[in-house]
Amino acid sequence: MCAGPVSKGLSAQDVFIAYRGPATSARKALVSICPLCHCESSSRTRAGEELSMNHHFPDSAVVRQAVSLASRAPSARNSQPWAWRVGAQSIDLFLDDIGQPLRSSGDHRDAVISCGIALHHMRVALSAFDWRSVVTRLPDPVNPCHLAHIEVEPRPGTARDVALASAIPRRRTDRRRFATWAVPQDYLDLIELRCADGGAVLRIASSPDADGARLVVEVQDGDASALRAGEATGVVLLEATVLGLASCRLTESPHAPAARDLPRLRLLVPRPVSQVMVKVGWPEANADPLPATPRRGVDLTTVFDPAALTVAAG
């Protein structure tokens, strides 16, 4: 059942009251949903292999769950242009265009934005499992495909961290027409605040009561602007999902009606700025749930550094 009319009159803060319980209890729910995102190892490591585990790096079960959740990020034409390398003390993200070669600068930009969303989802997943991410973006000047280097440190996850991670497998790219119920302004204010926390600017490009609200994410961060725009897009998508809103990244398809507005919008801000347009709104009443889009498995997107693997005890 659509939550639109029910949620009217509730503030964004009210919506999060449900997540004020102990994070450890909520985390059990997160583990239980891992099969929904096709995680290959939700509670056990692969036979005979285990990541070196200490107090400074998560074990292989957590890493595989985090990669699986990160891989739920949306991408243009479901290209999934990311590759992960897991070391003894770090995780690295690379641009992988083997599946669908990047034929233009626009394709490259879209791929980097998609990787940025995956990076955001990875950080959210790690936070839910009690690991804080320290990210270096574009760490290798001679390898532009090396998008991020992630180191972690232990930090208890919050109930909000778990709520966001639990939203990852529930989020869908919904290209259907949205209901005419207005998106509450405080919902939009909350999403804007979360984007600002990550250094992004969120602008409303259309009225929030006509087939949803069209939001433009803007990031000005030099060569890393497209990656950071993807991360900010991930913020919008997951915050909207937690609030019960449907969402769709409109730049995925050149035929999307609002995508035609992007070239004009880019003229309004100085370069280098990356922009992504996202539509959020209430799904139509009695709208059928959308199926999950297939994703590549962890072993097809991830290389585990042999130096980080040990023979499991016993």
C-alpha cells in the first residue's frame, strides 16, 4: 500500500522515530535482508578462506555483504561499471568499462557517477556494520580509473546507519508516473541537509506537487566532481527510500523528458560542476512493487588480494 496519504502530516523527524531502537537489534534485520540483494555469504565465509580479521579491518563476511549492497547502486543501462579490490587493510574502487566500453565523455561521466553511488552505498554498508570509512578520492594521478581508496576504523553504527543500509535492497529505479500527492517540504529540507553534509548543493528544478519533485544535485570539486555527484545522488536515493518516496535518476536515459533540461541547467553554474537530476515522489496508489534488477555477483566485481587471505582455522 502506498504510504503517501498516511505519511501526510508527519515530519521527516517523525519518520525516523521508528529507527531510534538499539542499533544492534536493527542490525539483525539488516543481516536478514542480505539475501534480497543476492549476497553470496550473509553469515559465513567461503570454505577455506577468510580475510585476516583484527580490530582494524572487517572480516570477509562483512566485506562481501558490503560489496553486495554497494553493487545495488543504479547505473546507466545497468552497466555496473565498478570493480573492487580488497586488501589486507583497505578497499579500492576502480572504473571498469569491460562490460560496456565507454564511447564518449558523457558515457565516462555517467559511469563515474554510477561508481560514486556505489561508493556511497559501500560507506553506508560499512557504517551499518560498525566501520567508519576514510575515503581518498582519485588517489592515483597516473591512473584515472582508480576512483577511491577506502580505509576503515571501528566505530559503532547508529540506528540511522542501519536504516539507510536496509533501504539499499528496497530502493528501485521507478520510471512510472508518480502520484500527485505533494512531497512534504520538510522531507526535501532533510534531503537537502544530508546532501550539504557531503559538500553537495541540492536545487529543486520543479514544483514538488506535479508528478514528484525534480531535484538537481550539484557538486563542484574539480576532477572528483562527477564521483562526488554520484555519492550525493546516493544520499538522495536512500534518504528518499527511508522516507517512503519513490525515486528515479533522470539522467540515465537521454529520452527521459527532464533529461533535456540538463544542458540548460549546466549553463547556469560555473565549471567544473557535475549535476545529476533525480525525481522523487509518492508512488501511485496500489502501484505494484517493482522487481529487483539483476546484479553481477561479488566474485565477478571483486578481487581479494591474496595477501589479505588466510586459511580459516579448523
